Amino acid sequence: MTGTVVLKLGGSVVTEKDQPETVAGDRLAALARAIASSDVSDIVVVHGGGSFGHPHAAEHGVSSTDATRDPEAVRDIAAAMENLNSAVVGALADAGVAAVPVHPFSAGYRDADGDLELPTGHIAAMLEEGFVPVLHGDVLTTAGDGVTIVSGDDLVVSVTRGLDADRVGLCSTVPGVLDEDGDVIPEITAFEDVGGALGGSDATDVTGGMAAKVRALLALGSPAFVFGPDALGDFFAGDDAGTRIEG
Ligand code: IPE
């Protein structure tokens, strides 16, 4: 399949969430094989922090809204994410994928309005040269504040817009966006349709995760899919996987 696909591998998929700094080796190897056997021409991978990034960020009191100016904290969180990135790139390489690391802290920042500024020219050039760039949730310089965390999901939105990607996949441990009964919602075209199931439609999203994700994906302009690891092959084949989200 020609076109550009942006794939986020959730931190809970690539790491063992309850064991500090532990890569989920078998799961990661299986995902890497699925990526290697896809015939999509251009793939950008973004992975989350899981048991690498989150504990270090929490230890230093840093989040996407709580900033730090402590360089040691920045180095510590960045190093943990670099370690995980090396493991993900390594697993992809072992499967024969032309994976290369891209560290967002070195490439972008959040401006004074809080907008993520991430240039994508270098990522487009990497794709053009046949590489599979592998980005990750990271620390990010934040104008007027110091350094905050940028989530993999935010990077996915930014990269998808910047590259005008054709399809977006969010692979996490859940098989899709779930309704109140725990069943996968096949398709979401408006937030109002599912706000209840996601714990309310308030923009300040205290329930975190999924509601904010769905809102951002609806605004993308490219179809996005939320699915579990087993559906990665379907996603790459261009079939519907998990929940399809398109506003
Ligand atoms: C978090 O990225 C990155 C850091 C904590 C440094 P994400 O928010 O995308 O990670 P997951 O997928 O939830 O683990």
C-alpha cells in the first residue's frame, strides 16, 4: 500500500507497565514482525513511555502541564526514554525494519501559546530515503516554563498534520474505544456520540486518556484507528481495526 502511516505503540504495549524499566520483549518482537511484513511504503512509529518514562517523570513532578527547570530531571527522563527508544529501534531492526531513532526533545518545543512546534521536514526526508523514523514521548522545552512532557499521542497528531499522513493507528492494550458495556465502538464520527462512554464531554478531561485522544483524532482530517496488538496486521492491510475515528 502506498501512502504514509503514523503508528503509535502505547507504552503499556511495549513495556511491562508494573515492572520498572522493563521492555515487553515478546510483545515488541511480534509487533516488529507485523511492521516488517507490512507493505505500506512510508511508516512513522511513535512509542509511549510506559514503565520507562512515566515513573521518572512522576519522580521529578513533571507532566505535560507541570514543568521543571532542573537539568538533572530533564537528563534523567530523557535518558530513560532514550533507553526505551533504543530497545524499540533494536527490536524493529532485528525484524528487518529500517528503523532509526528520532528524539523529539532535540527536534521541537512548545511555544508560549502551548502549541507543539515539531518540524517534520527531516522526518519526510528520512521516509524518502527509505528509513522508518521512530519517535517517542519525551521531555520538551516549553517557552516560559522550562521543560514539560510531550505525549506520544500529541506527537502523532503533530506528525500526521506535518506529513499529511493517510492513516493513523494507535495500538494499545485495549481492543478499541469501549462503550459503557465494555464493547468496542466500531466507528466514531462526532464526540457527542460517545462523550458519555468516555466519561463526559468536558474539554478539561479529568478522566484523562481516551476522551482527549478521541477529540484530537476527530480533529485530524485523516482516519485514525484505535486497536489492540492483535489487529496491527489488519490495520496495515488497510482493513478496519478496532475503532475507526474520523470527524
Ligand atoms: C509519555 O508518553 C512520555 C514520558 C513520560 C516521558 P505517552 O504518554 O505517550 O506514554 P504512554 O503510551 O501513555 O505510556
